[in-house]
Amino acid sequence: MDGSLQTTKDGSVDFKNRPALKKKTGGWKAAVLVFGTELCERLGAYGIGLNLVTYLINELHISGSTVPNIVTNFLGTSYLCCLIGGFVADAFLGRFLTIAIFSIIQFLGMSVLTISASLPSLRPPECSTVDPGSCRPAKGVELAMLYLALYSMALGTGGIKSCVSAFGADQFDEYDPDEKRHMSYYFNWFFVCITTGALVAVTLLVYVQDNIGRGIGYGLCAGSMLIAISVFVAGIQSYRFKAPAGSPLTPILQVLVAAYYKRKLELPSDPNLLYEEPYGKRTVTGLSTKRLAHTKQFRFLDKAAIVEADDYNESTICPWRLSTVTRVEEVKMLIRVLPIWASTFAFWTSYAQTATFTIEQATTLDRRLGKHFVMPPATAGVFIQASVIITVALYDRVFVPIVRRFTGNIQGITTLQRMGFGLLFSVLAMITAALVERHRIAVVVAHNLLDKPKAIVPMSVFWLLPQYAILGIGEVFAYIGQLEFFYKESPDGMRSIGTGLSLSTVSLGYFLSSFLVTTVDNVTKTKSQPGWLSNNLNRSKLYNFYWLLVVVSTLNWIIYLTFAHWYRYKAARSNSEVEAYQLANIETL
């Protein structure tokens, strides 16, 4: 066959629903368009999210102890909505349409925030310099506009993030060894694009917001989102598409019902006696496009694949009575990933502090660079973005080649090992954060600044660099490992939901942060004494809160290691196994 007419083997199609040609669609040329889209989208989203603390405190006059929860709840909802976006993509719209529609929703949310920040009538009046205590916090319509903007953006983010990394990975054919190898590199460089967008956001956009105007800064964020939509839609002819497989819940329920119905039957000693789709029939079975090898975990589900005469209705198999081994294994896969999913959230609880308390810390520190430039507090986040970019480059060029010699793994380490390292780095980051904050308080006491919350502490903002750098390294391991793990270990027809599951751990982490902040504040404060998280950061004991996160992160890491050791990766079933099954069951079938 002419190489230029060679089609993909994974069932993907082009924008006219024809089998996708390898030379004309997909690959890095399509992935670069996805990179550009995500870079612009993250530029806008981070430009708002990472500097939201200062906007809420300085311009909406919301209490400093309340602001962290507003921010983490917003960010947590953004990632929780990834489950909604993933379900919509896998069941109904497909990834391309889901990204396009939810991008428009996010753009509208950014536009509402721009209007809210630009019109004085939608913000409380400026505080009096004579009586700062008379500041009126935002209320009524002012808060309504804020929450409308934030949660429209959260919904839009959820739909985009649940699909965009998976859509980019769809541009590489898993059945082509060369393209499959490139897929692993894709996830690393996809994350570099996210980080680059964040890097520009915390430098250029944050500076514009703090020094020129919030309305202009947020308008640039909305403009970036509009560019993202345009770039994404413009590449439609270059993409490979995978059709939605329908509701992923139906085949799962069919396996569970069939297994319950046959719960009293004895399992055959040879798993090859369980039912599998006839060899040569290459169709979508359940949620996957390939047969999966039988595993010994959750054997009670195998009963759904025991063949009985009543399973046939006029030579047609009733899916509520008999399931293939592949369908059963798909359900096992989902059960297996859930403990991994539930034990990776603590990293994001630690990471959430970079958008809340760490920015409040930076506000109190010396941020001068040279004689005339003062770094905006949120720009301290540039440390974490720079750390990520450097770590990704070193990971690909140094870490993987060296480790590969010892492990024999083409990726150096497995995705589960990669995530485990990321969780460990979050523990180290919180230890560092606690020590730095303890030192900051010592400097505050030494200079009699306890009752001067707006005074600049004679301590450089670069003291925050170590904790940012360690979290950046951890993010390269944890975040990229999660994306790759959930994409590869999810059934083929549930990969958007799999990505949504991966990103929802970020949501769990942020919500846990909100819960811990509220609980710690209520438990530690009294009528006569401020709690650990006082409005006056100089009177707070934030370092104790960081030590609490060290304990939580360490326990979570130990639980994760237990589940990771227990986990078994999915594997395709060989043709010889299926042929053996058919020979053993020729009379029955």
C-alpha cells in the first residue's frame, strides 16, 4: 500500500468521518496545535486563578481568613467539573466538540469577570486612608457577578481539561510502535505548554493586573482564551477523531448484573473457558477496542463470562446475562484505579497553598528586584513554573536514560513509581515551607512587627524559592504520571472520564485544603487568642498548619505505596489465547 494512504489501526477518523490517514492527520503536527490551544487557555486561566487572592483582599475587601477557601473552592470545582466534561465527551459529543463548547463557556466567564473588575458600580468603594477599618466588603450584586464569573470559568475549565490532554494523545496510534513511543514524550511536553502558559501569566499578566488595572489584565486573559478557541478550531483538518462510545455506565452495569445473576455458579479452573468475542471480529467490545487479558483479581466478576444455554436468544447473546472477558476486565480496571485515584489527592492539598497562603506570605516579604522594580506577590509563582520546565528537560534527557539502564523500562520508571516520587516531594515541600515560615515569624518578632500586618518584613521573597522548586519537581512526577496512568489504564471508551478522574484528585486536594483551613481556624482560635490562621499573618501560626500538612501528606504517601504495590497493569490478550478459548469451546459455541 502507498505509505501516504496508510490508515491508523486504532479506529480513528478524520474530520469527514473517513479512516484517518497517517501522513495527513495526527502526529506531532496535530499535537502542536493542541499545545498552542492549551498554552493560550492556561495563560488566561492561570492569569486569573493565581492572582485571585490579591484581587479579593485588596479590591473586594474580603477577609484574609475567608479568601483562601474562596480560591480553593473555585479551583477545586474547576477540577471536579472534569468528571462532567469527561462523561459528556465519552458518552455524547466526543472530545473535539466538548473542548470547543466548554471553551466558549470559559471565555464567557472570563468576560463577565473583566466587566465586573472594570465597572466601579460592580465593586465596593475604595477604602478610606483615614479609617482603613471602615472598608466595606463586597456584597449583593458584586458577589453575584464574582461567583457567576468564577463558576462559569470552573465549568469551562472542567470540560477542557478532561479532554484536551486525551485528545492530544489520540493523535498518536497506540498500535504503531513508533507513535506509541512518541505518546510518552507527548505527555511531558504537553505539561511544558501548561507551565509556559502559567509562567507568562504569573509574570506579564499579574504585573498588568497589579500595576495597570484589573480590567485590562482580565481582558487580556479573555483575549487569550479567544485565541485558544480560534487556534483549536482552525486545526480541524489535521486532527484524528474517536467517536463517543455511548454511555460508559451501561456495559459496567451489564457486567455487574450478569455476575450477580450467576453468583452461585462455580468458576471454571481454566479462564480460557470463559466467554470472549470470536477471533477475527475486531469491533468495540464494551468500552475497549482490543481484547484484554484475564486477571485473577476480583474473580467474582468473572462469573459474568460463564456460558449458559439461557444466555442466547435466537443465536443472539443477551449482554445482561453474558459478558466477554474483556468487558469484565474493563470493570476490574475501573475498580483497580479507584484506590490509586483516592490516594493521590494529598499532593494537591499541599500544592493548593501556592495559590493562597504562600501568596499572602509573599505579600509581607521584600520583593524588590533592583532599585525600581517590585515583584507582584503572585509572581513568586514563577519559581514553581521555572522549576517545572527545568525538571521536565532533565527528566527526559538525563533521568530517563540513566534509570532505563537499571530498570529496562523504556520510560525509566513506571507511571505508578513516578506518581509515588511526586507524593514524596510534596512531603519535603511542606517540611521546607514550615521551616521557612518559622524563620519569617522569628524575623517578625525580632523587628517588632507582630501588630503591623501590612509592614514589609526584612526578608527576601527568595526564601520561598526552595518550597516552590521542590513542589515543581513533585508536580512533574505526580501530575504527568497521573495523566499518563489514567489515560493508559482506562478503557478505550472512557479515556476522557479517566482524565477527568485524574484531574478530580486535584479537586479533592483543594477541597481538603478548604476543610482543613476551616477546621483548624475553628479549633485553634479562642475569644482571647487568634488561631493558627489569623487575618494578621504575623500573629498566625501558619507553620503549624504546614506541619499538619506534612503529617497528612506522609500518611497519604504510605497508603498510596500500599495500593500501588497491589495494582496490576492492564494487558492485551494475545490472539493465541483467544484461539485456545475457541478450540476449547467449539462445541458450545
